[in-house]
Amino acid sequence: MPSSTNVGDPIPVETAHEDMIHDAQLDYYGKRLATCSSDRTVKVFDVVDGETQRTGATLKGHTGPVWQVAWAHPKYGSILASCSYDGKVLIWKEQQPGAWARIKEHTLHKASVNSVSWAPHELGAILACASSDGTISVLTFENDGQWGADVFEGHAIGCNAVSWAPAVHPGALFAQAQPGAPPASVKRFASAGCDNVVRIWAFREDTRTWAEEDVLAGHTDWVRDVAWAPNIGLPRSYIATASQDKTVLIWTKDNANAPWAKTALDPSAGVPGAAPGKFPDVVWRVSWSLAGNILAVSCGDGRVTLWKENLKGGWECVSDLTS
């Protein structure tokens, strides 16, 4: 696959995990790195000058492989969520430097919890969780100090990932109700399932419930990951989806009333014999840059590719990394 960007050699990180690492996430400032593993632990490291320190905190509490970790916004303190094959979601808080305490144990799911995602901080301390039991749960930290939980059916045969929409309505930057007033916020997220589709959910203030708003059907096998691109209030929305069918789809919506349109990334360009629109292996993860203009794609062949939309609306691979 062609590459037009020179990228420095990756820096290896010694985590001291005793089994496969499933996720690694930097915090908001890029100063802390959290990792999780099949060894049932979560580890937190300080990052100094781009390198992790040898010593870090080890968080123990799960009884199965830990699939994913997610940092809350720093306005709520140093808070980290983790989810596991054991069906639990644990929320951890650093009470003092290096000393972490478990502040919430979420046990309402009946099977593996595969993904956790914090809502944009403007919406509050809200965590969405996706489970193999087919349900989605949304945890909300209430004003009285308690955690509320909404649990509802998401994907009949299992849910693999969740990703929140930006807090502001698309186009809100240009259509504020009053001059100088902040854009209206909205609670909305996307979920990816074993039913080969992505579902979009919105919170209805009138009924205080989560309702299905749209269904994105385009994959022919399990949707492994979904990522909603950051947005500062521009009209167009972007969602990326990765699938067991070896494809990545980019879904775009030009305004609130427009339908979602899909475009498949094509990694076969310049590769003799490659199937058009297909990656060499299952695509496991997709992730947007903070500006929402570059997409990272992680494939089962051990490669990570970076993609960017060109001026003609097409998507080009701008970097190719090999693990």
C-alpha cells in the first residue's frame, strides 16, 4: 500500500503484562497511558517526553480478560473505566498520586462487556457500555452522588462497540438560536453489533428514554468497531465502521435532514491481485484524530493505516505502519 508520509520508528512500551494486551489509551493531556490485558489487570503509566515510565499502577478487580479502557474528561478528576469478559464494568479513580480506588462496579450485564465509552464532558459524567448479551447500558453520575443506569436491547446477538456523537448538533456553529449563546447539546451515540449493522441512539427528554434513531446497514459480517468523528459544529457528520468482512465504511450526513451516505475505503490501490475495497484481514479498530480529519485503521495483519479525505471527497491512505 502506498505511503506518502514518513513516520518515525515506533517506541516500544514495556507494560509487564503477563498476557495479550487488548487496548491502550492515552488520557486527555497525553500524560498517562492505560493498558488492559488478558491477564485480568489494568495498568496506568506516566508518560514523560513521549516515553512511559517503568513503574506504574496495577489495577486488579476483574476476573476475566479486560477488553477495553476509557478515560473520563479531566474535569471529573483522574477517572478510568474498564470492561471485561467477566461481564463487569469497573470505574476507578485516582484518590492521590499512584493510589487508585474502585468507585463503581457495574454488574447488570449477563455476558462479556466488550466496549465502554465516555460521553462528551458537556453532557456530564455518562458512560455507555456494550455487551455480548445484546444489551447496551448507560451509566449516569447523578447530582446526589449516585449512579443511575439505563439498560436496553441494542443488538439481538451481541453488541461489540459504542461511540458517542459530538455534544453539539451538526451545523450548530452556524445556526445558534441567539447570538453569543452556546450551541445546544444532544445525547446521541452509535453502537456496532453482531447483526452486521450500526444503530444510532438518541435520548428523548420527553420520555427520559433512549430511542433508536437510525440503522446503518452496509456490512456483510459482524461490525467490530464504530467511531464517530469529533465535530465543532460543522454541518457534516462522519462515522467510521470496521467489520469482520474486511471492510471499513465511512458514513457521512450533510445535514440533520439528509440520509446517511456510505463510502468504502479502498486499500487495494496499487496492490496487484488485491480485492477492491477489501483489507487483507479482519478490521478490528477504527479511531479518529482529535481534529476528526484523519482516521486510523487497525487490521488483523498487524498493520495500522492512516486515511484522509481529499479535496474531491475521496479517501486516501497517507501512512502505513507495520507492528
